Amino acid sequence: MEPAKISPFQLFVLILLFQLSSALLFPIGIEAKQNAWLAILIAMVGGFAIFFIYYALYSYYPDLLPTSYTQKILGNFFGKIVSFLYMLFILYSTARALRDFGEMLAVIGYPNTPLIINHFLLILVVIYAVHKGIEVIGRTGEILFVFIYVLAILGFIFIISSDLINLSNLKPFLEDGIFPVAKVALTQVVFFPFGPVFVYSMIFPYVNQSKKIKKASLLAIGLVGINLAISTLINISVLGVDKIERTQIPLLNTVQAIEIAEFLQRLDIFFMLSIIILGFFKVAIYFYVVVIGTADLFRIKKPAQLAFPLSFVVLFLSIVIANNALEHIEEGKAISSLYIDFPLQVMIPALLLLIAFFKNKKKKK
């Protein structure tokens, strides 16, 4: 493990920025139509449940990374296999996150720039951050967290002032009952953005006040859920469900609609700046976890030396995983949630917790 420590507030900030980032780009839970905001809040509760599984595992092994305590629970052979699968999953997720923000840059400001250039520039900054370590990433998050929220509050005020909100777009409420909304929440939204708890559980051992990890994490997950629900409410009330379903980045369209007194308009640059910052933290945290997890798994004393070789793998994967933006989004919906996210985010951790419970119970006896 890296000899570094972060505060509970820095953990709170990193979880918040990590979960918000990509989720603001896509129409989360829009399959629930005008009730998408409710699907997000239901999924948030599911996110709390997934967190408690990982937190219970951390409580049994507070000084170990998940890649290490998995081997304690399952034995060296099977533990290494499971940990290696998780590292492949996080590596794939890093490439997907990089592709998300590369596509966003292409749509908003750089349509004629090759996608690989967008990816390369972002991954360079991420490599530098990973070399500096989790303490530097945490302190940077503290500073930029304030900046992001100031922009968000100003954006909300501008949308209200522009008289864009049409509350009739939010009706009818629960026209087909709660079950279709709950289905969307528990089969899709809970896995993205609330599911990847494994990622920040890799950071738990670096927190200098372990007793405050639970409080900081639950506050972050709760605030993410509330923020995404509000963002979705605003998007639906401004654009309507039909337009959101045809739009690649709904929040961008909402921001573009802002016009106050015929002089305050075209605020795309503020949206772009916020999303680039959030994208940096998402890719950086994913990539940091890949580096320290791989180093822990293969007993490499200096994790930073893995940053360059692994960055080329991420860069290559980010280009080849899909031929275009539409295919990239559909792959995330159709394949990841069903065949990858549920087993790795819920089933295996629950099984590990069950085995750890009986092992520790036996030790106590």
C-alpha cells in the first residue's frame, strides 16, 4: 500500500465527484419516463445496501485492500483469480469512462479532432495525478468540489430566471404504478452510478479516521442521489421526455436553452468545464485503483511504475470497445449491467461477506 492518508471529507468529495461525473452526461433512468427522478432515488437506497456489503467486509479487514482480503477469505489461488477479475473489470470501466468524456468533447467542442487525441490528453493528466498519489488527488478534489458546486448553483438560478421550467412535463406521476419505476431503478440505475463501490472501497484503508468512513460515504451517496434527481427533474421539466430520449447529452441542451435579457446565453463553456473536471476525477480514481490493485495483487513495491504501461492498455481499449458513440452507450446498457455489473458488484461481494462472517465467527469461538 502507498504510505498516504486522506481525510474523511476528502473521501466524501472523491466519492461525490466520481459518482456524479458520467451520470450527468446521460439520461439516467429515462426508461421510467417522467418518473426517472423517482427511479434515481429508489436506486440510491439500493446503493446504500451495496455500500453496507463492502463496508462490512472492510470492518473485518480494515488494514487490507480488497485485493488482499479477497485472498484471505477465499485462499490464495481463488482469491487471486477473483481479484484479477476485478482488476480487469476496473480496467474496462476506466476505458469506458475515458470514452464517455472523449465522446463528450467531440460532441461539444472538437468534432473534427480524432477521438484518440481527446483520450490521450486526458490520460496524460491522469498519469501525472496517479504518480503524485491519493493525497494529491484528494486535496485537488477539495478545491474543485467548491468550484463545481458554485457553477451548479449558478446554473440552477439561471434556469429558474430564464422561465424554462414547465411542470406539466412531469405529469402524469406514476401512471402505471411504482413497479415499472422500481424495475428501472433496480436493474439499471443502481448499477450506474451507485454500483461501483468496489472502486472507493479500495481507498478506505487510506482514510486517517476509519470511524468516519461510513458517515462520509453515506452522505456522499445520498447527496449524489439528490443531485441527480434534481438534475433529472430539471431536464424533464425543461425538455420533456420525448426530447430527452432523442438527445445525446440532455443537460447540455438544458444549459443551451438558458437566455436572460437577451445577453446572458450560450453557457456551454461552463458546462464543458465542469464535465471535464468531473471526467478527470472519474478516470483518475478508476485508474488509481487499477494501479494500486494490480501492484498489490502482484506484490509490486512501487505501484506508480505501472502507470505508463497500464495507461496504454486503457487508451487502446477506449478506442476499440465501440465503433461510435451510439454503440458505446448501447453496450453499457445491454451488456455491462446484466452480465458484468450485477455479479461483480453484488453477488460476489455478498458471497465474500458470507464466508468472511463464518470465518470470523469461527475464530472468535
